[in-house]
Amino acid sequence: MHLSAADLVDLAEGARPESSAPHLTTCAACRIQLAELRATMAAAAEADVPEPSPLFWEHLSRRVHDAVAAERPGGLRWNWLPVYSLAGAALLAVIVFTGVRIFVRSPQPAPSATALQTRPAPLAALDQDDGAEAADAWRGDVWLTFVADLAAGIDADAARDEGLDALNADEAVMHLSEGELRELERLLQAQIRESGD
Amino acid sequence: MTPTEAGPVRDLDERALVEACLANEAGAFDLVVERHRRAIYQLCYRFVGNHEDASDLTQDVFLRAYRGLRAFRGQSSIATWLHRIAVNVCLNRVSAKAAPVEPLESQQVEDTRGETASERLLRHERGARVRAAIAQLPPKQRAALILRTYHDMSHQEIAGVLKSSAGAVKANVFHALRGLKRLLGEDL
């Protein structure tokens, strides 16, 4: 009866002495198995894991820290993303429509609104295929500025009474998807045209 | 709060540190990560054989650990508990896809240990072949061999991680070594 796998592993690891397995003295096959196990263990033990860059560890800790912080209750704004993604565009449009009416009728000049009404050449040009990515970034910046200006003119207390969080309208723009940004642009331009008539 | 500003939590014992984590004390979980990140990364690396996947898996392990803190009963050490999570994460990953093994040329910072260049090259080559062979082992054999060889866990502890028995763990180690021998062939 040859030695079992568990017996051979215990012997190879030194968990028990060879003297505890008298079968070894009479069985060449088991002696060979034991020798091969020890050689393979030694080869495996020498295989180190390549050490990454020293910067890696701090970077890893930072990534974990940020991921954990995002999961904490009452944590980051990222938790609001699903709300903004699903209903944010519509809610934001309602907030901004109110602001647009105030803003367009204001005697002060509104460079952001003007820029959007005339659809500046760079944006139009960048709507071509090559500049799509840059156009998206530019579009987001313009709308962010515009919405921030509008939100600044809204009565926050009145908005809150209506269940709207006007103070976070500009922040909401930062988290809208490309499709939502385009829809917001369309709605705002329609409202501006209507309010300006 | 940066990951290194662990402050007074550094003086806490393991049990108190877990309590501090559950209480969301600043720097507590960061300290857990700092103490165990290297071991967990190395375990993941040995499982998947490349830095990118190992890095992602390591982050995943700690995130899951954070989420599962309330279920941690303290019946094992934090290290064993983290190893258990890591093995499960790695087993799920290797069952989902075959991980690429890092070629020799892409290895990172090295510890030369006063070797000659040719000795260093030979050592790297052997190590790469061993890692590549380990990555070809069946998942449970791979897990048992890695935990036993590189993380010095007892067969009983490994059995707890793999939800197995000590005897089954020894059998897995045995077959893993036999498989490794077959894959490495004349290199041994």
C-alpha cells in the first residue's frame, strides 16, 4: 500500500519525519514521488512576484480610499448620479426654464445666453466628426457657465419650497450624459427663443 | 483625510481596529489596507499572473472587505479573512476568463540581491515559468498551492478559505505540485 497524497505532502513539508513512514524504506516509487514533490516545492518557493513601482502602493491605497468614501452613507455627490441620470435632465430643465425667464428679461447683458443663441462658429465647426470630442467638452463648459449664471439668479428659498434644489443645478450639469446635455441644449434654446419673442 | 493620516488608530489592536472601521473613524480602514495590501496583491498576482489584473482584483478585495465588515466576527485574523475574500474574488475571475500571464520583459522594479546579470536573468526566467505554470493549474489546486507556499497558511486555515477539509487541501496541494512538475518538466 503506497503512501497517500496527504502523507506525501506532510513528509515533503517536514510536518512529520521520514522515520514515521517505514514504507519509504521499501518502496522506490514513493521515495521518487517524495523527492519530486520536494524539488517542485523548492522551485515554486523561489518564484517571487515582481515588485511594482514604489508609487503603486500609495496609488492603490488612494484608489481604495476613494472607492470606500464613495460608498459611505451621506458620502459623495456621486450617489446623486442615478437621480440626475434618470430624471435630472427634466428637473434641471424646469429649474433652468425659470432662470431663463428671469435672465432673458434682465436689463444686464448675458454673454452666455448670447453665445448660445448665436451658436458660435467653433461649436458649429466642431460638430463635424473630427471634433466631436472637443465639441462635447466645449459644449459642457458653455452650458455649465450658463446654468451657473441662471442658478445664481434663482430665489433658492422659493425653489426649495417647490421641491427643487436650485443651488445644485450647475453641479448637475457636470454629471449629465452626452445625450442629456444635447436634450438640455435643445430645451434651453427653444425656451430662449420663446422667451425672447 | 489622506490614506496616510491614520493618526491614533495606528495604536489599536486588531479587534479595536475593526470596531474603528465600523464606526467610520478616520484612517481606520486606510490602515487595514496599508497593512495588508502587499500580501493581497501578491496573492492576486500569483493567481492571475499579471500586474493589471492583480491591481484591479486587489482593489476589489478591499472594497468587498469594507462592505462585509459588519459580517466579520473576529473568529479569524483580519489577514485570514482578507485572504478568504481574495481567493473568492480570484476564483470568480479565473472562472470568468483566462487571465493573460505577464511576459518576462514587462516585469517591474527588481531586487538585484548582488547577483550577476546572467544569474538574475536565469532567476527571472525560472520565476516566470513557474508563475505561468501555476496559472495553468485548476483553480482550487492553484488556490491551495498559493496559500500554502506563499502565504504560510495552515491546511486547516486553507480549508476554511476554500470551504473544504484539511485532507482535501493536502490532496489539492499534492496534485498541484504534480501538475507543476509536469508543466515545468526538465526545468526542475
